[in-house]
Amino acid sequence: NNYFPCHTDDSCSLIPATGVLLYCVEPALKGGDTLLVHINNILSHLSLTKINKLKLPIYPFQFGFAHIQKENNQNFEIRYNRIEINRFSKILQTKFDFSKSALLDELDDILYKEAINNKFILKNRDCLILNNTKILHGRTAFNKKSKRLLKRIRVYLV
């Protein structure tokens, strides 16, 4: 029930979910705020050189290696979960230790700063619909004894 940093749902799948629906069954009494960051807010903080590094298919995921950010005709998409990248960096025994990546640390800092400015509380029976390729989501910490419950549905559009 700790803070869960902003991430893409299903980032470790070869083709992550296009959309995510989060339905609040029971909100936390305190904490558990939803955090959202749009890809445009991330990219506006990064140099072109750093953005191009995020486009390289060098980041470890469950299925192998992939990009974090991609672009097709000015259509920007993102796939990111630092926890999973660090985990698969160890499993796949990558030459580079992604847990010590200055670029990913900077990305995490941007996500945190942007998310804190865009947080809100999902109330009972609220349903949040996200474009999973453009919006990263996370949550603030909440009490371990909380009965907070969100139901999640992933949508795959091909």
C-alpha cells in the first residue's frame, strides 16, 4: 500500500493494453490519490537527445527489449514501468544496470513532479478511463488496513 509510481499498465506485454478502466469500489479513507501524467507533459521536459534515447529498443521487458517512447506522424506513445525495467534488467542480465540510469532517474523525477500537480481522489463508483499509451498513472500511499479497492479492465484495440 506504498506509493506506486506512475507507469503504463501491462508494459511488459509485447503489445500493452491500449486503454485501462479503473473502477473505484471502495476508496481509501486517507491517501490512495490517483496520479496521472500525459506523455506531452513528460516530453516537454526532455531534450531531443534524451527523447531519442527513449526511442531505442534497449529497455528490458518480460518479452525482451523495447523502446519506452515511440512516435508515428506526431503521434507520441509511451510504455514505462521502472520497477519492471529494473526487474527484467536483472533477469535478462543486461550489460547496463538500468536501476542506475541517469535518464530513467530524470524520467522518474519528471513523472513525480508532474503527477503531484495532477492528483485526485477516485470516489465510490467513479470510473476512470485512460489511454494507456499516452497517460501514465500511479497512486499515493495509503494505510495498509484500508479497504481501498479498484477494479481494473484492460482494453486492447488492434
